[in-house]
Amino acid sequence: MVQATAETIYGKHDGTITGLTDGMEWKRSDGASWASVTEDGNLTNLEPGSYGIRYAAKANHDASPVTSVTIAAGRKLTVSLPSNQDGYTLTTTDTELPWHGRAALSISINAGYFTTSDYAIKINGKKVEPSANGTIRIDSAETDVVVTVEGVKKHEADGSGWHHDADSHWLICNCGEKLDEASHELEWKTTVEATASSEGDRQQVCKVCGATGTSEKTPMLAPSIVEGAGQKLTVGSIGDLTVRSNAPFDLFKQVRVDGTELDASSYTVAGGSTVVTLKASFLATLSTGEHTLDVVSETGTATTTFTIAEKKPETGGTGSGSMGTTDSKPAEPANKPKADKPELPATGDTNSAALAAGIATAGVALIAAAALVRRH
């Protein structure tokens, strides 16, 4: 039985026709002459196409009718590239090849990636070297072509953190190169807070890498009155008035009341931090009302107010207070008798009134007795 076998690879020309017998002959359908079948009865290395088969003419008979047999074309070889090309771009001129076909591959490394010492391009598992322009040639392919790429990595920091010099900072890549190199972005950061009694410190620090730069002192804060603010004094009981500024004692300059600098005889000043005491003799010269008190230091002025109030009339209450302050309780109103009624002694005075009445009665009796004696 005549059978046709297709070509295995396109262009290989290895189709076959079997089952022929001696005495037959064959030719391509478009061929001009017939050829005799060999003794084994097989036709090999046939191109794809249509072939005619017949018994050859003999002396006693003509050639038989022609039987047509078709050899199918084989498949093409494939060129397979990696589907996930991470960090590189690989292309080919052809994705299908005939038997002994040729193709050219081209590879480039993407920005932000690099090749390691293990970098390799492999065709069917065998390493190939690209040319200087990154081209790889495939010649005389006889099998499917599978291309793989190894050793391409992204430029990434190695985890050692930021490195820096006086002007810039950078990361170290796994490849050993510098990454993200840039100038420092310096900002001031307070390292020691300033107070009214001491300077502070601040330093320039890069907000990206933490590198430190110039450092400098920051000025003391303006002072304030921390004790004795807002006192109230009362005429007639004015004592000394003491306040404390939190400015250092060695920076003290002067004292002002109502904007006027005081003579040193009007106050005393002592350390801890700056303790100023206005003397009572000076305070007695001031008018009633609110006054301003300034303790002036080299770092600023601590200001408060104090008040001198009129003395309230004493009405029987008991005065009490501190630091010159006097508070009085209003006296209770006396009981006043109603009109046309005798006045009664106040509660608590009954015994005294009875004693006085008894003494008066006894006196009258003695005077009357004396007069009677003189008449006799």
C-alpha cells in the first residue's frame, strides 16, 4: 500500500513515499520525466508537493494510470525569547525558521539595571557571547531555539544605609556603585533649648541622611517675672515689694517704675535669678493706682504691674492681709430704737444697766435722809 510521510521540518526535504514495487516509476507532478522506483520500493528526501506514481510501460502493455500522492510541508522551527524580560530588552529578527535557517538576536540592558559576574545569554542552555553591539546570530538552526538571559539585576541599595561626606550623600548599590547621590539638604535642629538663664544650641542636620553640619548658639529667651507679679499694696500699711525675674543676676542692668529708671537707693537687687526689692520708703512716694515695674537685663525686660490702693475706713472690722495688703470687714449696723419708745439696753449689757440704777436709787435716799436731820 502506497503511503506518504510529510516533511518533518520545513525546508528539510525529508518526506517519503513507501509501499512501492519494482516496475513502478514516479515524478513530481510538475516534473518532466519519470524515474524508476528502486528495489526497496521507498522514495526518500522528498520536498513537499504532489507526486505521480504509475506502473511503467512494458513490451506487452502501456503505462498504468497515474496515482497522485502528496507530501505535506513540515512545521517551522520556533525562536522563543523570555516572556518576562526584567531589566533588559531582547529582540529577534525572526520567530520562525526553516531547516538551517538564520536569525539575529539583539539585547540591551535597561536603565537602572546592571549585569553581574553571572551575566549570560544562553541558546538551548549553551552560553553564547554577543558582539560588541549586543548582537547574537543564530546560524543553521536544526531545532527549536530557546533563548534565556541570566545575571541582570536592578540597581538597589545594599542595605548599608546612607554614606556621606561634607557636601553630599549616597547609597551603595549591590554592584558597588553609588546610588542617588545628591547634595545635603540641611535644616536647623535645636539640640539644647534656650532658657531665660542660658543660651541654647542648634545644629544643621541633613534631613535625608542625618549628616551634621555647622552648629551655633541660640540666644537666651526674653526674661519674665516668675514670682511676685501683680501685687496689691494699701496706703498706711505699705511694706517692701519683692519680685523675681528669671534672668541671670550677672546680666542685670536697671529697674524702672512707670518707665523711669530708679536710683539704686530705691531698691535692692540680689541673685537667684534676679531678685529685686522696692523699698517701702520709695513705694510711699507713689500715687494710688496701678504702676508698671520693669526689671531690665541684657537679654530683655521682665515686666509686671502692682497696685497701690487707698486705705478703707475702719468700721469695727478686723483687718488682715500680707505684703502690705489690707482687707476690712464692714461693721454690723447698731440697733436703733423706734420713735416714742424707751431705749432698751443692748443685748449683753443687762447686768451693767441694773447696777447703775441701783447706785442711783441709793444716792437719792441718802440725800433725803440728810435733809430731814437738818430740820430737826
